Amino acid sequence: MKVTVDEDRCCGAGQCVMLAPDVFDQREDDGIVVLLEAEPDAALHGAVREAADVCPAAAITVHEDS
Amino acid sequence: MTLSDPGTGELHYPLPAPDPLDPPKEWAELRDRCPVARVTLPSGDHAQLLTRYDDVKQVLSDPRFPRVGGGQGARISDSGGVFDSDMASVLPQSGPAHQQWRRLVMRWFTARRMTALRPRIEAMADSLIDDMVAQGAPADLKAALGFPLPVWVICTMLGVPDSDRDKFSYWSDTLLNLTRYTREEIVAAQTEFLGYMQVHVRAKREQPGDDLLSELTTEPMADGTLLTDAQLVATGQGLLVAGHETTANMISKMVAMLLADRGRWEQLLADPSLVRTAVEEALRFDANPGIGMPRYIAEDVELTSGALPAGTTVMCSMGAANRDAGAFAGAEEMDLTRSPNPHLSFGSGPHSCLGQALARTELQVTLEVLLRRLPGLDLAVPVDELQRVEGLAVGGLRELPVRW
Ligand code: HEM
Ligand code: HEM
Ligand code: SF4
């Protein structure tokens, strides 16, 4: 799995960090998403998919086959 | 009722809802047969009501469509209140300027800040429950816990002293309850609130504390400028208006939904790790979230359910969208394990709720503390005796009588 984030779309809602804190963080100064792990471990895939599904800004893209 | 026919009957909005925890019957019918429905607002103006998930999500997340107001789009009601006032018109509402303001405030609402705030919220919830228990059952859980908790939290963030929390509760209530107060009461409350906040902001400039307003007095936005006093006042005001009544009502509605079917409460007692998904499901399942979000359609747009011409005011019913079977399997069932749960209760896209991490934290903490402290919690009246609040912007229950 490969994850990308679109900082311009991100509205800083923090959903992704609440769901997968090992994969996402937020910048201290404005709350915009920071991708910590572009190729997360299999154990985290469920949480990452959920984060992408519920991100209110559709700022997270999951590429499954890589 | 039957869905009104353009030209003959008028569909008055908000729709009447017969039962406290169930949605208006029209939601399902509208989603199926009339996903873009012409409605008459309390002001007499008209809007197009959207009830399908895809349509609501598309409009809410499109940055071209601002909230109504400032003479643009239909008026919601005649009595003023948040939807019609120039509550915070000194703050930019959309576009790059809105984004700048939002990013500045956003840092106070990150998931990490919320994790840090969590123990304080928990201590507040515990102390409110201590007081409720000391008074003895039955108690009104809304007055004892749901209403004070969020205002305490916001006052803490704004550096407002504990002794002024009750005043804040009242102001916040008048600002959002379009129908419960008279125009004079609303104007008087807004004036008082504004006066208080102006003094408060000036005090924070002179003697900064460890709070959001103090930090904002010195923190430049991306373009290097500082927020003015008026903008700081509006920020504080906006946070209270946005974060108090919404969360207060959601706490009561969530607990009511969980107790209305005892099996749900027992499921959580047996497995408290379900608290997170249970909170999301309560947000989705909320049958009384208020009227929804109005949007001004600034340019022609094509939705799955039809075309909307520029100049239309739409009312996005997130509550109806959240029960769209096209988006949620078993949409009419409350499933405490549902995941993922991409409900629209916080909106979507660039305007979506800035306080959602805080709201989620408050709801999760409330539920955890209640399960731990009062496992025997139960409704003290039959479900159908619960009464809805008439406020438009945020729906809720008048009281939540409980025993334990
Ligand atoms: C910190 C919280 C908030 C801030 C700072 C804020 C800011 C603003 C601003 C700047 C305006 C004026 C718009 C303009 O001049 O074009 C406005 C209007 C409006 N706000 Fe808020 N908003 C907040 C929260 C909310 C929430 C939570 C809701 C709905 C639940 C809401 C609903 C509206 C609506 C419908 C208007 C249009 C009414 C009008 O301008 O006359 N706002 N808000
Ligand atoms: C369960 C509780 C809550 C619900 C259901 C809720 C819901 C909403 C909704 C529907 C919007 C409008 C989204 C849109 O226009 O598309 C909104 C905006 C907003 N909310 Fe919340 N909210 C809650 C709690 C909070 C809290 C606790 C705060 C902060 C203290 C907060 C701050 C805001 C702000 C600042 C906005 C305006 C964002 C903007 O214009 O960029 N909300 N909320
Ligand atoms: S959930 Fe989406 S919008 Fe929220 S912080 Fe993460 S990427 Fe940004």
C-alpha cells in the first residue's frame, strides 16, 4: 500500500491522526496533515483505509497495489 | 403528509418530526422521489432541500458555494440568530482569507492538542457527575452534564474565568436559538456578549495567558498580518457559538439513543473499546441535527439528482443524507461497530467543522466516564416522553431525565 496526501485540500480536521497516529500527523503551526509513513505496515492498512474514507476533505489517497 | 407539488401545496421547512429520536417520515420519501425539493423557510423565502448523500456531500465540499448571508441567498428566519446576523462578519468567510484564518485557529484543534486536553475534559466530566450524583436521581443529564461540559471546555480554551461560565452559557443559547428568544433578547445578549469579549480581548493583549486568544494576539497569519481586536472577539464568539450548543445537544442525544435501546448500552458496558465507533454512529444516526447547512449556489452546477441554476439557495440536510441507504448499509439501523463511517454531521470539505476533533473527544470522554461511573444509567421517562428543542440551527432534547 502507498499513501499520498494533498496538503492543499486538507482542512486540518485531524481525523486521520486520531485513526492512524503512526501514519499521519498534523503540522504544529496550522494543523495541516503530515504523512509520516508513505508505505505503512500491513497491520495499519485498515486504519489508513478508514482515514482515507472519512477524511472530510478527501485529501488522502490510498494506492493499494504497490 | 404528502410531498407537496410545486404550484399547489408548499413544503414548509423545517419538517415536523413526530417522535423525539426518529427522523421526519418525509426524509425517506424525499430521498427516493424528490431529492431536490422546493421548500418554504420560516422567513417565507424559498430554498431547494437536498436529502441524498451524494448531492449533500458534493455541495458542502464545493468551495465555490458559500454559506448564505450578507444579503446573498435566502433568509432562513426573521428572528435573527446565527444564520442571519453579521455575527462575525469581520472574519473572512470563504476563499483564501477564510483559509488563512482557519489555519491560524486550526492549530488549537489538532488531534494532538485534543489528546493533551483529554485528561482535563475527563476531570470536568467527573466533577459534573459528582455533583449530579450528590443531588440524587432522577436528574436532568442535559442540565447536569451535557450543557455545562462544552462551555467549560471552550471557556478554558479562551482563558475565561470559571465564574463567567454561566453567563457564557446563556449568551450562547440566545445566539443559536432562533425561535426561543425574542429579537430584543437576542440583540441584548449579543450586545452584552460583545462588550464582555472586547474587554476580555484587551485584557489578554495586556496580560497574555496560556490560552488561544492570548496566543492569537501575537501570532501572525500566513500573510504576516495580525488579527485585529474585532477579529479576535469574533473568533472567540464564533467558537462559543459553534462549539457549545452543538456539542451540548449531541451529548444528550447520544446518551438518549444509547439508553433508548438498553441493548446498546449493555453492548458498550461489555466492550468499552466500542466507544469510538459508537460516537461516530450516534453522530450519523442523529435524527434531529437541526435544519442542515444552507449554501448559496453561486454558479450553475450539475448534481447526480439534477441541475441547480446559479442564484439558488440550497438547504443541505446532513441528517437525511446520513440515512441514505445508497451510502450506508443498513442505514436505518444503529450499528455501534460501523466502520468506516463517513457521515456528514460535521459537514465536508473546506468549511467542515473546525472543532470536530474536540467534539469527538468530548463525546468519547463523556461516554467513557458515564460507562465507568454510572453503569446502571437509564432513562427516567419513557422514550416517547422526551421532548425536542425547537431551535433551528441545532436540534436537541429539552431535557434528558435519567436515573442510575
Ligand atoms: C468559530 C466559528 C465560526 C466563525 C468564526 C464563523 C464565521 C462566520 C463569518 C465570518 C460569517 C460572516 C459571513 C460573511 O460576512 O459573508 C458567518 C456567517 C455565518 N455562519 Fe458562521 N462561523 C462560525 C461557525 C459557524 C457554525 C458552526 C455555523 C453553523 C452551524 C455557522 C453558520 C453561519 C451561517 C449560516 C452564516 C451566514 C449568516 C450571515 O452571515 O448572515 N457558522 N460566520
Ligand atoms: C457534535 C458537535 C458539533 C457538530 C455536530 C458540529 C457541526 C458543524 C457543522 C455542520 C459545521 C458547518 C460545516 C459546513 O458549513 O459545511 C460546523 C462548522 C464549524 N464548527 Fe462545528 N460542530 C460541532 C462542534 C464544534 C466544536 C466543539 C467547535 C469548536 C469549539 C466547532 C467549531 C466549528 C467552526 C469554527 C466551524 C466553522 C468552520 C469554517 O467556517 O471553516 N464545532 N460545525
Ligand atoms: S483527515 Fe483529511 S482533512 Fe483531516 S487532517 Fe487528515 S488529511 Fe487533513
